[in-house]
Amino acid sequence: MQMKNKWLIAVLCTALAAVNLQAKVMEGSVATVNGKPVLSSEYDAYLEGVIEQYQAVAPEVLQQPNAKDMLGREVLKELISKELLYQAAEEAKVQVKDSEIDDGINEIKTRFIIDEKTGKEDPSGADKRFNEALKKQGLTLKRYKEKIKRDIAVRKLMEDHLRSTIKPVEEAEARELYENVDMVLKNNTKKIKALEKKSPEQLKEAQAIAAKLKQLTAEQVRIGHIYLAVTKDMKPEEVKKKEELAKQIKKEIDGGMEFSAAVQKYTEDKASLTSGGDMILIKGIAPKEIDEKAFSLSVGKVSAPIKTDVGFHIIKIKEKRAAKEVAFEDVARELGQYLAQKRVQKAMADYLEALRGKADIKITKTFASDEPAQAPSAAKPAEKDAQ
């Protein structure tokens, strides 16, 4: 199977930061790799970005004990891995053309076409916003070009390595995975037990893929949704008012009001307004009260107000799709890509492990959870490999 450059870039170069190769000593560094420092400033900037991402998408992770230390260890390991790859590319004398660097810079500048303040395209201001972003990160254009040069060199190094070490995925391999997934979907207990005995890892893999595939192939219904929220601290009379409003909305819809207009006027689910209140329900996933109505009403019908633990709902059935079985041909390409990606990840991990085994790595960064009193609770995160 042919691997595209963009895919490899995404896998290999997700968050590379600039490294100052002129640093003379370990002072101001968190580690050295064959005598070359991983700077504290680089570590701090990378960790800050990771924390911001978790704050945006998974803030609960940051509430765990020693969360910052746990993330810090992962960041440190990632930066050491990247320095190892930089050095391997230099040793292999990987050549990078100026035109390739310019292309890389221009591709990144396209991300600044949108003016975040207005949300509109502003191509003429892209250079200015790009330079402001560099300044914010404490980078000059010269240093950033050096960073891009290294990114490209590492990409080329790994592309060459992967081409020479990874075998293409055969159809038989993808078919074997499909049969395991199909066995789980059909709940063939005899075969499931046999696979569990033979290879628990393969069974776990098949179960994870089957769970995702089941969502895509299960019976579905597209609905319009009007939502009136009810909270636990509401007084009974407040809940009653919400119920009366829900009944009034249903009456207005029955009297000729367009459902989409009712959504715009009444729903308290503001996040769904951009889709007109539309959403896809998968059978068995929604609250029981909604699930029963959604899959029993005919297309075009509007439900009476439905009460759940979180409020009142009025739904309109817009489209239904029956459950369907998936043949191997339907998913052969995706399963092949999945297996190929697994091989890429393993080959990369093995390559990095070999580099680590030959390298002189000294870590100078200490963490608060390294203190003896907290050592037991920190042991597990410390042993966890970076993903």
C-alpha cells in the first residue's frame, strides 16, 4: 500500500519545537541527547501547549493527582525522541532543498488566511499574522526555517526507513481482521472464546473495531429536536411551567408552525441551532424515553412532549435508516489502512527504541512527584509510554 507524504507528516511531526543547537552546557536544559541539550524554554512552551489542549477538550484530566507531572514526563520523552530523530537525519546526511523549506513555510502561512478577530478570509494579512505568531513564540524567521528544515529532514529519513522495513498489507490479513470483527458483531460465542484463548489481543482489537462499526451500521433515525431544560434545583412550579410551554409548542406546530421555526424560537440547546436542531440517533443510545418514540413514530410525525431526567423534548422524525450488514468489500480499504498504520507506528517505535539504545541520554528535569513521599502514586504515570 502506498503511503502518502501528508499522512506521514501527520504521524511524524505533530508538534515539533525549535531546538537551540548552540547551547553550550546543560544549564537551562531539561535533558541532553548525545551532549546536545533539550532546552527548558522548549519544554515549557511544549508543555504549555499540551495543557491548553487538555483545558479545551478534556479538563478533567488536569484534575488528576500529579497531572502536570504526568504530562510533563510525556512531553520530555517526546522531545527526546524528536532530538534523536533530528540527529539520525543529520548522521544520514539527509538533504533538504531551500525550495522545500519555502514550500513548507508557504503551506503554514495558508493557515493564517483567516483573520480570527473577524472570522473572515484576509489573504493580505496572512504574512502579518504569521510573523506575529512567530514573535509570540519567541522565534525569528531564521530559526523557524531551521525548524522546518529539520522537520522535512526527519520526514524524509522516516519515509525511507518505512519504505525499506514495512511490508504492504495483504488482502488475506485484512480479511482475517474482518472475520474477527464480524464474529464479534454476530456474537458468535464459540468463536469468541476460541479467539480469546488463542490471542486476547486480537479479540480486544476486534471488539474495539466492532463497537465503532456497530454505531455506523445500526438502525438510525434523523430527527429535529426542541429541548427545554430542567435542572435538579428547579422548584416544582418551574418544572410545571416548562411542561406547559412544551405543550404550547406542540400545539403551535400542530397548528401549522414550521418545526424549524419552532426550533429557532424555543429550543434551549443553542449548540444545535446551526443544524436547525437536526441530529442522528442510533438505536439504543439515546435515553429510553426518546429512543422508544424516535424508532416507533413514522417519518414526518412530531412527538408529544417527552419528559426525561434533564428536561422536555419534542422531536420530529425526518429520516430513517434500517440496520445493515457490512460485507468485507465495504470496509476492506479502511481495514487495510488501519493495519498499515499499525505497522507504521510499530516500525517507528522500534526505530526510536534502537536509537535510544545507542544514545547517551541524561535527564536533568525533576518533578514534584519525584519526592519520596509521593513516589508510589507517581510510579505508574512515570512508566507510561508516550502515545
